[in-house]
Amino acid sequence: MESNAFDRPTIEKYLATVRERLRALGVLLETGNGKADAIRAAVASTVGAVDDVQSCITDPREATRVACPFCGTRVMLDATLCLSCWHHLVRPAAS
């Protein structure tokens, strides 16, 4: 079975990991005692867990969109008009 980007059990698993790592980080911050390297590692681990959640919930259609050069709104790659700022867009050159 193909993985779904919005697979709820996978998202819940990643969020549980984030919660667990945040709790561990909280314990490190409470005890402190000059454990800067351990705190940095815990922060990096937590950020990685949040990145996992983000990658799981990212809409795969966003990969086919680009930012409008005028307003920054995400538009389809071949769009000729931004529906946010109404600027006409130039199609990218064929490669």
C-alpha cells in the first residue's frame, strides 16, 4: 500500500516523538548543570521530529507550485496570471 501524505497514524507517531523529546528537553533545562552539549543535541533532535511531522503533512501538490514574483503567493508552475495580485506571469522557458 502506498503511503498517504496525510496518514493520521504516521502523523500521530511523529507528534508523540515530538512530545517525548520536548519532555526530555524540559528535564535537561530544569537540571541544567552546564550540560550545553546535551541541550543542543536535544534541541536538534526535537527540531528533527518536527521536520518529520512537517514532511508528513506537506501537500504533494505544493511541489508543482512556485512563488509569484510580485506577491509571493504560490501559483501553478505554468500559470499566466496570479489570482492573488492579478499580475500577468511569464511562463518559464522550456528546457
